[in-house]
Amino acid sequence: MVAGTHWLASATGMGVLERGGNAFDAAVAAGFVLQVAEPHLNGPGGEVPILLWSEAEQKASVVCGQGVAPAAATIDRFTELGLDVVPGTGLLAATVPGAFGGWLLMLERWGTWSLADVLAPAIHYAEHGIPVLDRIAATIESVEGLFTHDWPTSAATWLPDGNVPAPGTKLANPVLAATYRRLVAESRSGTREQQISAARHAWYEGFVAEAVADFSAKTAWLDSSGEVHGGLLTGDDLAGWSASVEEPLTFDYHGHTVAKTGPWGQGPVFLQQLALLKDVDLGAMELLGADYVHTVTEAAKLAFADREAWYGDADVPMSDLLGDAYNAERRRLLGAQASLELRPGAPGGRAPRLPDFPAPGTASDAPGLSGARSPQGVGEPTVGRDGTVKGDTCHIDVVDRFGNMVSATPSGGWLQSSPTIPALGFCLGTRAQMFWLQEDLPASLRPGTRPRTTLSPSFALRDGRPWLAFGTPGGDQQDQWSLNFFLAVVHGRLNLQEAIDAPMFHSEHFPSSFFPRGSRPGVMHVEDRLGQDVVAELRRRGHEVEVQGPWTLGRLSAVARDGAFLKAAANPRGAQGYAVGR
């Protein structure tokens, strides 16, 4: 079974499975297709965290395809440029592009196919074109002025014949196809593993690294600060980084063990929410009733407050944050009324320290400038104020006949994030915007460290056996939408598709992870299918509820091993997600 955020990727993965590949081969092929099929949501210059279950090893693992900050990226350097936040677009926000290394590490260690075979579908679609979704056209239209006036290399790639591509037409990227063909050509000899190693060398030390370093050092572009800046990324930064395999963090919840990445990403907030809710009788509440939605939302506020105070590529006290004593104390903060405060805890008696956030109410999707030359697409364009999904990230889940499972959330390097590198056909990512330019915070900018990302694939065991791989795009909403889905399956006894289809909700209470880092205390979004009575009661409890359209929140997908069956489900919102299997 394969489920994901775009039908071409899901179909590609299924094709790999039907031709004898395993889940890891299928996920890699699908991941590269996602870069072509959803270029407004991810790209080769981005990153990917992966959670996987190896049936041969009988264990879950994390593949970290998240690149690090350049050696020259210091707080002092940004201060010298007159910046107090990292811009949401342009070259200054680039980290080492980690997606390629992450996908290849999984292919090398657990896969069976060659690099040429897993890249073939992506090369085909890049060469011959993909169908332009409404959202691709809308994204390109939003940055048409910026591309035309200030980012001509992006205009050459994404404005064929000088025009925004119309929905339903084909859009090709022959330069990217050529880049991948060259990678295959330079890694033809030797064993499968030697070929993968050669391609990785070409990317991080060869022609790709050279093009990235030259573009970063020799060009400068308008970014969301309103100024023109060059980049900090060098060839040495790329050569010094490699993807890694890590142990996941886990938490046991009502017969289920949930696995997430470490606190260099936001994944553990899912586990913290479970820790807070473990001794709350959600099963006695009406699923998606006012009590249920209020309780889950208030728990999210507490967990995400801890994310702000404690998470980063640093020494994070996760054992205390997930401990029974700490969560029993925090659980007492779950009151009858909505909290309007950001309340991090003191794990192990440590005093929390929060960054200096922008004033509450700052728009988290505000452009850096106004007018035709505005660098739109700042940060990660997730959910609009009207509930429409403007774009964000991608997701893919796979389970194969052997029992291997993959959950991956590729993102970054989206076409509107940074100028296209003309020699390669893709742009760099902007994940460094998630660092704070303040000293001595877990998420402070430090050379060689990972930004605290929002990318958050999920994996769960049930009664000790591998069961569920799932996830969603959505920035700060990822570990709210995914949690809501999981709780609907566990407590509501919904099947996978019912849980994805159920009315969705999330909080916007805590600061955004993206430029310009605004917050909206007390605000929550709900799909109108939740019902007027529930909305009225939530408002009575002090929530500032903004009702969205009936099918606007969440882009979840999931695959499962359930007894003798394999199962899958995908998001109907936007008519784009796709689940397939046999």
C-alpha cells in the first residue's frame, strides 16, 4: 500500500512495489517524484525526516535528512547585516540541502533498487512535464512580480514563455532532469552501494556542490527582509555533512507505542500531548464534542509552549518532559476555560526561557514587502486565514508485502523560497529561518546545527507490533492534525479513512515557526462540519474560534498493518491525495 499527498507519487511507489521493490525503494522513488509533482511544496534543495520500520531488523529507525546551518551562519553575522530574524526567503536562510542524502541513505541501507531505477520516474516527469495543479498556478502567480523583476532565474524556470502556467497544462523542468541524468551517469560503475556512494559524492562534493557554492557566493538577491543579500553556504558545508540514522523517541499510550524524531524537530510535541492526555478519559467524551476539542486544544497549547522553551539541536530534557510526575503537574493546568497564556514548564526544576517573540497578533503569513515586487511565499505558506491550503509540505507512507513501513515528510526548497540555481534547475531551502538570532536558546543559530523544524512523520506500534505509518504537511499544524487523527482512531474507533475525513481543528495560539514568527493567542481554526453547537460552546469557554470551510484543514495520509490486511487512506481535501494498493 502507498498513500501520499499527490497521486503521481503514490502511483510511482505502487509501481515499484509491483515490480519487486520493497517499501524503501518505493518511498525513495515516490519522494523524488514529489519534488517534481509538487514543486511549490518541496524540492531537491530541501530536507526530509523519515521514520521507518525494518522487518528484517525488527526495529524502528529515524533517518535524518535535515541539513545544518553553514559555518559562516552566526548570530553576529546576521547582526552585522542589521537583521534580528533570519529572512524567510532568499540565500541567507539556506541550510545544507539534506533531502538527497536522506533518501539515498535509506536506499543504500534498506533498499534493493539502483539509483538509476528510483530516479527514472522523476526524470521522466521533469523532462515531459507534470499536470499543473490549481495550487501550483496560484503559487507561481503570487510570485510572478518578484520572479520577473528580481529573480530572473526563477522566471526562466517557472514562467514558461514569460507566463504563469495555466491549471491543467503541463509544466516541465528539463534542467532538473539533466541534473538527475548527470548524477546517474557519474555513478554507473561498481556495485549498487558504490553507485549510490558515487552519486552522493557528486551531490555533496562534486558538480552539484560546486554549483550551489558558486551561486551562493557570487550572486545576491532580494529577500523577505526587503534587502539584497548573498548566501553563506559553501562547498565545505556540503562536504562536511551527511545524513544519519538515529533511534526514535517513543511514548506508550493505551496499548500503542508512538515513535517520533528527536527534539531537533517538533515531533516530540506529539508525545508530550499524549503524556498530558494519557490520564484524561477522552474515551468518555463525545468524539469531536466541545469537551473533547477543548481538552485536546488546551493540551496542545501546553506541549507547544514547551517546544518554544526547550526544543532544538541541543541537550533537551526529554525524559523529564515525558515523565509521569512532570505531566501530572502540567495536567492540572487543563482548565475549563481557554488559556490565553504561553505557559512552558520547568522540567527537572529547570527554569524555562522563551525567545523574544514578535508582539502577539503579528500575522504569521505577512509578506516582507508590499506590491508587485513583494517576496511572497515568505516562510512556509501553510494554512491561510480563510482556511484555504496555500501549500506547505508533502508526505508519503508505504507498507510492503514483507511488513516494512515508511513515513516520510519531505519539504523545503519550494519554488517560491529562493532563486533557482540555473545550472541545476532547483533552488536552495530556507529552513534556517527557524533559528532564533538570540544567544543561549536551544534553537539559537549556531554553525553546524539543525534548525528546529516542523517536519514530523509518525509511526506507531500496537500491542508491541508495527501498526501505523502516518503524517501530514502543515507546518506548526502537523503535530496537531496528526494527533487528532491518531486519537480518532484510538478513542473514536474510526477506521483510517473515517479518521482522516473527520472534521479537523487546530490552535494558532503559540508562535509560528516561520518568518516573521507571529502568534495569535486563543485563536483556533475548525472546519464548519464540527457544528454550530460545538463552536458556540468553545466560544463560551473563551476560544476565539475562526470557522473555516468544510474540507480545508489537514492533508493526512496513512498506511497500516492490521492483522492479515494491509490498509491505507489519503486526504480527500483538494482532490489530490491518493491511496493505492493490492
